[in-house]
Amino acid sequence: METENEGEVVKAIVAGHGTFAAGIISAVEQITGRGAAFVAVSNSGLCLDDIQETLARELDRTGVRVLFTDLPAGSCTMAVRRMLRSRPGVALVTGVNLSLLLDFAMQDGDDPVAAANTALERGRASMASYGG
């Protein structure tokens, strides 16, 4: 059960600190026109239980099976990890970057979890260091 977000099917939830999720989704929209594939959730002003409740509500509303978070040890990630045991088939990808979300947004396959794993590999590969 996926829902539509501004005419496009919602494929994943992006959660993070402050306006991180909305900002990175805005960048996906600017580059690909597919920002509506994501729902943004902020942890601003929320305790861990509130974040978990908000994310659970969005999972139920959208029917998506993929969540992206900003930090591996952040509160959004902790909230999702609490939920994973009771939500089989839901995948969490943390440490998200723009390359990863762009790749995920551009995939049109039937399996969003497989798409997230493919995007994760490409997101990792996109990181580089120059100079010294």
C-alpha cells in the first residue's frame, strides 16, 4: 500500500535532524523532479518515543518499506531500529547522502528494499577525497 505524494508514489521516508530530510528531498526534486517519492520527517522538538510514533504513523499511512536516516547513532535511527522487530520487510538505510537518494529515486523497480540496497552501494562509491 503505497500512497501518492503530489501525484507521485511515495517510495520511502527520510528522517533526520532539523531540516535535513526536507533539504535533501528538495535537492532530489531540483535535480530529478522526483522529490515527491519521499516523505520528510524531522526529529526537532521530539523525544525518542515521539519520533518512533511519528515514523510508525508515516509507515502506516504510506505503506512504504524503506526508511533513510541521517546518522547511524542518531535518534531517528534508534527509533526505527526499535520498530524493525515488529515490522518485518521494512529496511533502514542510515548515513544517507544525496547520491544515494538520487539513485533510489531514479529506480522504478518493484522491490524498494532491493532498490535501497543498490542505491546504498552507489552512495558509498560516490564518496571521494581530494588533495591532502
